[in-house]
Amino acid sequence: EIDGMHMHRITGITPWEDAKLKASLARVRYCNRVLDVCTGLGYTAIAALKSGACNILSIEVDRNVLLLAEYNPWSKGLRNKSIKIILGDAYDILPKLETSSFDKIIHDPPRPAFAPMLYSYDFYTELYRVLKPRGILFHYTGSPGKRRGVDIARGVMRRLQRAGFKVKRCPPAEGVLAFK
């Protein structure tokens, strides 16, 4: 937990199980090139590596989170040469990446209140652009506001569809699968 915000789901699942589930749902396979948006402590990038990915680009905006990952013994897999970390805002970095350059994308942003641009139609069009044909995106949404009847995933699905994706709600992982 950082500043009162959990970095991973904690109810009924460990951070490692959660990361493994995300990589599995994105169907990360041998020698895939994976984009990991929002590195955090690196568990998702490490899970993608363990699932067979040969090349992972991971983007994190918060230098302090990456510093924590350096000291976290469970994040040591981030040092693997197959994982490249870019410090910066994914919203600004994505337009600079090559078109159709990733087999899979795992997008694990903070809640919309903290990073609204990472839930925007414009951002989703960039995710669509950098994903290869027949590529898969797993987008973690969580369920903030669920008790008040808010359905974050519904709006995410609508914007992803508008960007060109075919979408499928993924309740066990609190997210959305999107297919190019």
C-alpha cells in the first residue's frame, strides 16, 4: 500500500497469483513481446516473463515506486535483461512507440480518479495502434464505487470498443479482455 492505495488486489488472492492471472488471461506465450503499462512493483512484468515472454517493455510514471521495487526482494526479477523499464507517463510515451509492436498488453492503472487519462478513448486508440493484429489486451479495472452502483468496466468496455477492440468482461480478474 502506498499513500492509502493498494498496489494489488488483496482480497482472496496474493499479488503473485493476481499477476499470474493477468498474464494468463492476456495469453502471454513463448517469445511474445509484452507491454506492461504501470510497472508498480513489477509483479506483472515478472509474471509475463515467467509465462514465456522474451521482451517486456514496462512503463512507470512514479520514480518512488520504482525505488521501492529496487528494495523489494520480490521485485528482483525486474533486473532481468528481457525487461526494459521506462520512467515516464504512458500517455506521453505510447505515441512514440512503433505501430503493431506488441503481441500482448497488460494495462494495470491506478483508479480513474488518480490517472483519468489512462482510461481515455485517446489512450485506448494508442493501445490499439501499438498492439499487433490478433493481439490481446488485459485491462485491470478493479471495482471502485461498486457499493454505490458505479460500473467502471462498462465505460472502459465502451471506449475500448470505440477504439476498435472486441471486448469481454472478466469478473474473476476484475478487468476487461480486449482483442484486436
